[in-house]
Amino acid sequence: MEKGNHRMKKRKTPIQGKGRRFRADLWLDEKITGRTLNALQMRGIKFPDGWNPRKTPEFKQEYQRQLTQFRQQQAAKKTAKKETQQAAQKQAESPAAAPETALPQ
């Protein structure tokens, strides 16, 4: 036997999907592609079998629109979450200070 032959090669887990490694860029692309194809179907744009819709100008324009819209939605969610956390933090600080000032005499 040669050296190293008794070891099995490590298998890399595939990227994305059930049991796959997470990659944010692929996740975002899959999500935006789905949204784009759905938006194009809602407008009545259909692609013939055997065509790659990604190479069409309609898809490229809609993809950019959907990507911008998605990023704006995510930014709005992030801002709302921050504001909620800040309000909760202020509310948590306020009741602690209020009983000291409002002592009955």
C-alpha cells in the first residue's frame, strides 16, 4: 500500500440548499431571480423553452429593479428594528428612574 491511500478524501458540502454551506451572495441571487421571474410573469412576459431568461434585456432591467427594491426593504427593516430596540432600551431605563422621583410622602 502506498502512503496516504488508506485515507478517504474529505468531501466538501455543496453550496446552498438543504445540508449545503451558506453563501449570502448565492442566496441573494436566488431570491432576486425568483422575484424577477415572478414579476415578469405577472406582466405577461413569457420566455420560449430553451431560452435563458437571464440573458434578455427585460430580465436584466427587472433584476436591477428587484435588487434595488429588496435592498431598500432590508434597510427599512433594519432601521425599524434598531428604532424598536432603542425604544425598548429607553423604556427599560425610564421605569428604573421613575420610582425614585415619585416617592409618596
